[in-house]
Amino acid sequence: MLNNHIKTMVVGVVATLVFWAATAAAHHGWNWAEEEQTEMTGTITEIYIGPPHPRLMIDTPDGPWQVDLGNPRQTRDAGFVDGVAEVGDEVLIRGHRHLDEDEKLIKAVRATINGTDYTFYPHLLQED
Amino acid sequence: MLSALLLSVGDTALASFMRQSAIAYPIVSSAHIIGLGFLIGAIALLDLRILGMVQRAHIVDLARLCSRFAAIGLCLAFVSGVMLFSVQPTTYLNNSAFLLKIALIGIGLMNVAIVHRLPQWSTLLETGAISPVLRVTAFTSIMIWLATIVAGRWIAFV
């Protein structure tokens, strides 16, 4: 009988964990972000180019934002490599903001720095 | 002191290789998953056998084999994990899911250390007799390691 009890407990805990993980997994597509593309401008405070995910931290009038770039290959193919941008550079980001307004995170489709466009997702770029 | 040491992992040649190579990260990441497969697979099998939810296997053989497999998996996961960590130590040390995962691994390893010192564990290895205390530690073990996986996966979503 103890066995049945343990089984029930294990099943309950595992089911909870799976559900928890599933709600989180929804994050990994782009359905966590707005459908619509928007633009924002900021000053670069941090640049990370490398695995698992290249990103920028920028200062905006709205406070600090995280900018997720493409994956390492997409980021390199976009021409965004070490040396093309520096902390302190102004950047124009076109991309999808997080649906939750409190999450200061934008998924960049394109970044423009010093007049150069770096397009991480050319096929997703929506022109106004 | 400790955090300075951990941060300096990011300044090693290995870390810059991990950041720059196109294939190193995916390969080491795969090694980490293989390590987890060995570790969690072996642990789950033995824990479920001790809990009576798996009944076919011979417990003495299984206990010895699974302990060894789990140890191999742990070594692989640890080495690959340090390499993955080296890519951006600051980020990971500021990631609450990462810190939780490390704490869970610490608790899991303490559980291992305790179990292996229990006279009941020696008895199990000699006679196959499963005492109630081992059921408690087996239940604790499987919960901790499953939680470790969830916390680890959560690192990307903090």
C-alpha cells in the first residue's frame, strides 16, 4: 500500500513538473513576443557575441533593455562580429518586444549601428 | 574570493575557444546532455527499483551498476558543465535558476554521500535487502535530480 502511495506522489510531482516545464517551453518560439515589429533606440552598454545566444544590453529613455540577436551563426552571417560595435554606440533596433510590458526584452530582427544594418532575420523583416 | 575564482574561468583560453568556435558549444552541450542521460537514467532506475516501482532487475547488480554509471555521467556532466559555464560566468552567477541548480546538485551529492555511508547501503550491496531508510533516500534522490534538470533547463528562461 505504501508503494501505491509513493506511485501517486511521484505521478503527481512529475505531472506538476511537466506542466511547469511546458508553460516555460512556450517561451522558446517567438510567441512570447509581439506580432508587430517596432523600433527603439538606445546606447549600447554591453555586447555579447557568442553561444548560446548573442545579445546587447542598451540604455533607453525607458531604462535598460536586453536585445536578443540571432543565434551565433545568424549573428555572424548578419555581419555583426567583434569590433563592429562598441559600448557607447547608438543603436536602432527593429524587432519584436516581449508581450509582457514589464519584461524589458526585444528580439531583434535588425540592428542599425553607425549607419550599417545588421539583419539577423532577413526573411522576417517587415518594412513599414 | 570564490566568485573571483569562478569569474576568472571566463578569462581562460578554453573559455575564449568556447566563445569563438562554431562547433565547440553545440558539441560540449551535447556531451552535457549525454552526461545527464547517464546520471539521471541510472539514478532513476535504481531509485525506482528501491521504491518498488521497478521489480524485475536484481537489486545487488543494479545498485553497483547504476552507481558506477551515475558517477561516469556526473563526471561528464561536470566537465562539460564547467566548459559551458566558462562562456559567460557573470551571467550564470546572476541567474537564479543556475544558482538553484547548483544548490540542488549540492544537496543531491550530500544525499549520495550520506547513503553510501549508511550501514543499510552496505547491507543492500551484500544481501539485496532494502531497508525503509533507503526508500526515503531513494525518493529524496529522484526528486532532487528531477528538480535539478528542471532548474537547469530554466536557466535559459530567467
